[in-house]
Amino acid sequence: MSELLCLGEPMIEFNQTAPGGPYVQGFGGDTSNAAIAAARQGASVGYVSATGRDVFGDLFDGLWQGEGVDTAGVLRMEQAPTGIYFVTHGPSGHMFSYRRTGSAASLMRPVDLPLELLRKARILHISAISQAISASACDTVFAAIEEVKAAGGLISYDTNLRLALWPLARARAVVEATAAMADILLPGLDDARKLTGLESPQEIADHYRAKGAARVALTLGDKGVLYAGPEGTETIAPHPVEAVDATGAGDAFDGAFLAEFLAGGDGLAAARHANAAAALAVCGFGAVAPLPHRADVLALLANEQKRGA
């Protein structure tokens, strides 16, 4: 049984390498990325989702199994496809085109949940994107939360906001309700400002802790991380790296934080570790390939400690 379960929507990526050029196939989906990130940090991880019984579902099976992510909680659907998206590049930067309506993950229902796996998990990690893709997927997330909490497990929640999927008013209502059920909250600053109407990182952290989250790790982009929890409050400085692609940096943070928290139970130490993991994740292209392994993160932290000594 996996100590950490991540629930959500995996998506196959097709990224255009140059304007008018060919597409390179990759993998996406925030909670899938987080599961792989946690596994690379040494955590015992499983994924809960649905994919089509198609070639793309087969590709994800191979990816997860190769990364050590347990797939016992992944349902394969005959009648629905695995979601896909395309990345093109223009004057304004990355442009995303999604083909996820009617995808297997968007059709997930509470009855599809692997209850025994959920009851044994120490932490369930979920994302607001998984609540936004359909009403049944949203119901499934809430049902999973209830199952894990009833069994004494913890809830980790990334407030990942995609306004193309739902209006801000609905997003605010659902995220606020879910945040009140979370033990660990992992928001990004830009999204949190839209969701709360608050501006300063400290106000946002205080807001979510008042909701009931014992630990809040608010990522601040190139300004680092604000952590607030029973271990104290600290703004953790960013690591100086040559950033080339921020895709998946937040997912790298989530997975590394949860893996380190499971290993040691210290949220502040987990935030410091995850901050370094996210820095390494922006040094390569794509969401999955640059996700660092534990040895890489420890090496970065050790080297910086030597320089500061």
C-alpha cells in the first residue's frame, strides 16, 4: 500500500518544437507530475485516476511503472480516451490547446474510487484542476477526501487555478470549501491572490491557516517560498539557477514537499527541500524529464551550505 496517493487527471502532451515544426510527445497532468516527483525523492507513491484503454493510457502505465508509481488505483476505460493537449509557441509565449472534454479522468465517479487504497494512505494529494474538469470529478475528489480523513489520513491540496475550466466565483467557492478540509496547503502566489482577493503572502498564509490548514507552503515564483506551520514561519530564499522552463516547477515542489514530510514529519524542512527541488526542475524542458532525484536535491543543498559556510 502506498503512503502517498495522488488523485487527478493525467494528460499526454504534444509540444511543437518550433513554429510550423514537428511535435514531441511528452506527459503532463499536475498530480501525475507530483506523484513522479515524490517517487524520485524516495516516497512510496500511488496514483488514482482513469485513462482510456488506448495507446496513450498504455504510455502512462509504462511511465508510472518505470518511475515506481503504483497504478493499482488507475481505472482503464473502454468508452473514453486519455486526455491530450498541444503546446504551440508564438510571440506571446506558450499556447495550450486542450482535448480533455469526455476524457476518462473527467468521467471519474465516487463509485470508481479504490477505497482500500485510500483508507491505507497517510496522505492524499489533490488539485483544484481535478475539481474543475467536471462535476463528477469534483464529486470524486470530495468523496476521496472524506474516505481518507475518516481513516485518519492527511489531505494535501494544491489550489492550482485554471480559469479556462471554470469561472472564478465557482473556483473560489470550491477551493475555499476544500481548503477547510486540508491539512497541507500548497498554493502558488498568483493563483492565491485571485482566489482570496488578498495581496501579501503573509495575509494569504494566515487566511488558509485560519481555514484549518496546519501547514501552508506558498510558492512565490522567483522569490522563493513562504512556509507557515507549527514549526514556525519562514520565507525561504530562492536558489540561483539557470532557469529555462518553469513547466512543472510547482508540481516538483508539491511532490518533493510531501516526500520529505512523510520521511521526517517536519514541514519547514520539507519546504526547504522542496524549494531546492523546484529550482532544479526549471533547469530542463518539459514537466517530467527535469524532475530531480533526491540525490540531486541533497547535492544542491550541500553545495550551497558549503558556499555559505
